[in-house]
Amino acid sequence: MAFNRNVIVNYIGYSWSGMMGIAFLPSYVKALGADAYGLVGVYTVLYAWIAMLDMGLTPTLNREVARLRAGEHTAESIRDLLRSIELIFAVIATLMVILVWLGSTVLMDYWLKSNLLPRIMVIDAIRIIGFVLASRWLEQIYRATILGMQDYVYLNLVQSVIATLRWGGAYVVVTFFAPSILYFFVWQGVVSILTAIMLMHRTYRLLPQSKRAGRFSLTTLVKIKKFAVGMSMSTILTFALTQTDKIVISRMLPLDQLGYYMLAASASGALLLLVTPMNNAIYPHFSELEARKNWTGLEDAYRLACEWMSAILIPAATVLVLFSGPVLLFWTGDVHMTKKVAPLLAVLALGTLFNGLMNVPYMLQLAHGWTSLSVKMNTLSTMILIPVIIVAVSRYGTLGAASAWLVLNLVSLVVSSHYMYSKIFPHVKWKWYRESIAAPLGVATIVGVILLYITPEVTTRSSSAAVVLASFLLIQTVVICALPNLRKITYARLRKMLAQSQSNE
């Protein structure tokens, strides 16, 4: 029950946060222009870059705090680990600000292609981005600790409030006060500093009482070295896989093309907003069960999580792929923008679906402390992807980059999952392929294609909303019916509700 509650709480919080992050994007493009919004794409890439500096420490901290609940740590050892990571992150944050400030002119002159924005404005924006990155970097320590303690209600409440301030406040700033990309980033920095302070306060209230304060401990860091190094390599390679397309586009194409691509990537990235709440709930839960050696409970939790992930991801992805035009028209209200972005969204959304379906198996690997598989797979994928994207962008522009992302994730889904099941729960492999992937994806595609052909063309926001909502609800229903465990759970709850209503009568 606690696990189901945690998943639900996470989805409520992340749904609101995700809605705030996505709802205002077309308004930013209109207020700032596609060229200036391209700088938000630069910020996104740089933010992904700093994940490489994490050295695997925050996912390791999350795992170790979860293991604290299973008796694997003392109050002193977990506080020492937290303080050690805090000091490392503080040093990196300081260096980050300095390096971005000093390198702002290099980034402007040798990376970006801006024909409309003044050079000094772009340089100033990059410098402000350095401060925003440092503050958001520090947030990660405390967020990881709170997730490990499974305090999801507080975390999601804070993240919902902060997301409203971050994105809703930025909309107010650039729409009513100063339509400038500089003020957009200043606002982001202020909100990030506030977030870090709130999360730090909560973290120290959650940790068990100790006779002494935490202190830097090299011994504590050495104990987590193996897992942290594996996570660090995985993070670096994940960055290369997920950000290469944006880096190549920003280098080879004008900023307005990056702006349109980022709009499509943000819309398809909404699928990953559906993945993150599940990951945040299952990773510490899996880690705790693994530490207790509760293999039956772990397998049951894993199989149910796989079905939940498919039920959540597949309907939304099917709508984004088949109804990308109506989705964008409803979201942006701009026919011209919709025509430019819709093909990109369809391809990126399908690739993101395959990427998302790999997450529950990946969380199971991490709970077992097994990082080498993802490192090997991502290394091979990176070696192939980078030259492919360069060629694809040079020949086909942004659509070439999106297509490379799709093919990469489809191959990874098949290959990496096959090797994982050779070591962990091998008897589950074919059930997972058949019940959690093939069956729900097949029925969703069939129903989606039928709806696509019988639905009349939409030209207004209201008609787009009706088509998207009706299609999603119908596809969601058939997908749940195709998933055996969720079908049983749903049927049992419906019977219970019906019995209660009859008894009340």
C-alpha cells in the first residue's frame, strides 16, 4: 500500500510540475522569439553537461539512504556521507560559475550561430546561466536524500510550488515586465536558490539524530567508490546519447532551428516526466528489498512496476506520435509553429517511448548495484550515434537527428533488456516482452490508427483538445485491459466500488 501511495503521490506532484514546465513554453517563444528561446536550449544542454560532474554521487546517495532504512548505515555514517558530498558539490559549483563566466565569449564565438541577437546579450545570458546551473546543481544533493528517505509528500509539494514559481513566474516576467532572455534566466536563478535552501532544511530534519555533526570522510567515500564510478560512467554516456543531437544542431544549424527542435524535444520529454515519478518510487523500494534479500517481493514489485510504466507511457506516446498536429495546435495555438514542429514531435516521441520503457529494468539493475551493463551498452551506442547524427543533421536537418534518436532507443530496448534478463529474473524475460511491451503497444497502435483515420481534421484549439482527450482515454482503456495484473486490479476495484454503491442503496 505504501508503494502504491508513493507512486500516486509522485505522479500528482510531477504532473503538476511537468504541466508548469511545458504549458508556458509557446508563450516564451512568442515573447522572446525563436532565436532567444534557442538560448534556453543552450541552457538545457549545459545543465545536462553538469550531470557529468556528478561522478555518480547523487544516485549513490539515494541508494545508500534507502539502505539506511534497512539497517545498512548508522546515523553517523550517513551524515558523514552527506557532508562529504556537500563539500565536493560546493567546490564544483564555485568552479562552474567561474568557468562559465570566463568561457562565455568562447561559447558565443565558436559554438552558437545567432543572426538576430546582439553579441553582448548572448554573452551576458551565458554568464547568468552559470549562476543558475550552480544553484540547480546544489539542489540535487538534498533531493536525492529526500527521495532515499521516501518522503514523497513533502518533496512533491515543494516541487509543485517551485515549478509554479519557476515557470509561471518567468511567464509573468517576460510577458508583462521585461521581454528579455536575461530576465528569464535571472528569475530561474532566484527560484533555484530558494529551492536549494528549502530542500537542505528538510534533509537535515529527516536524517536520524546523531551525537555529532557530519564531517568529511574519505573512508566513507571509498566504500561507495565502485557503485559511484559505475553510475558516473553511465551518466556521462547518457549525456552523450541524449544531448548529442542538440549539440550538433546548435553547432551546425541556426538558433531558430534549435528553438523549434527544443520545442519538439520538450513536448516529447513530457513522456519522461511520466517516467521520473515511477523511478523515484521504485528505485529506493527496489534497493530496500534487495538489501533485505526479499527476492519474491522484489520480483512482484518489479513486474507490477513494468505494467504500470507501460500503462502510463504507451497511451500518451501513441497520442503524441499519431496526433502530434492536434497536440501542438492545442498547446501552441499557432498553425505555423505546429507545421514546423509536428513531424519532429512524432519521431522524437516514439524514440522517447522506447527509452522510457527501459527504465524499470534499469532501476532493477541499479538496486542490485550492477552498473556495468548500461556502461557497456551506452559506450557502444555513443560510438555509433555521434557520427550518425552528424551525417543525419548535415543531410536532413533536425528530422535526421530525431530519426537517429528513434533508431538508437529501439535497438537499445531489445538488446540491453535481453542481457539484463540473462542475469536477473531470467524467467521473467519473455513475459515482460509479451505482456508489458508487445501486447499493450500492439492494441494501442491498432486503436490509434483507426482513430486517426476516422477523426476529421481539426483547425481550432477546442477541437484539438477534444480529439486528443478522447483518443487518449480510449487508448488508455484498451492498454490497461491488455496488461494482466493491472486488468485484475482494475476489475477488483470496480467490483468493490459497485458493491459499495449497491450496499449504500
